[in-house]
Amino acid sequence: MKNIFLKFVLVVGLFTFLPSPKVSAQAPASSWYWVVESNTRQKKSSIVRFYNKEHQLVYEESVTGRKLDIKKPKTRKLLDNALQQVMVTPPTYAILGNRKP
């Protein structure tokens, strides 16, 4: 009898403190993305490709004269801003530029 009561209290206590399920609609995240390709033989050259939701190549740009280090927050922000520009209107000109830092 004591075991049954303890099990009952444990189960009720467990369900009391569990978070209630919440259903909320999230804004669909942008599934556009960029990919940076670097060659080990050409240290200061990178190719940046931008893809849409269907994983189709939308825009490609070659960056020479500097290596893009995607581990740096500044570089990631630059690429994210370029992606936003590509999403609005696919460019017909260089977005990232080929200038040296």
C-alpha cells in the first residue's frame, strides 16, 4: 500500500512540474545560405557561392587578394549582409569586392 502511494505521488509530482506543451508558429527562417570555397594551393583566393531555398546556385563571386576566414565574426557578418542583398535582387556586379584589407 505504501509503495503504491509513493508511486502515485511520484507520478503526479513528475507531471505537475513538467512544462506544458506549447504550440507556437515561428517565422520561417531563411533557408538561403552561402558557401565559401578556398584552395590550399592558392592561399589568397576564395569563391563565395550563394544558394536559395531549393539549393540552386543564385550567385557566385571570386574573391582574390585575400583569404576569407569564416571563423571571424566580421567576415560572417559581411557574408550575411551580402546574402541579404542577393535575396532582394540577384546582383549583376561584384558584392564583396576584390580589395585588400
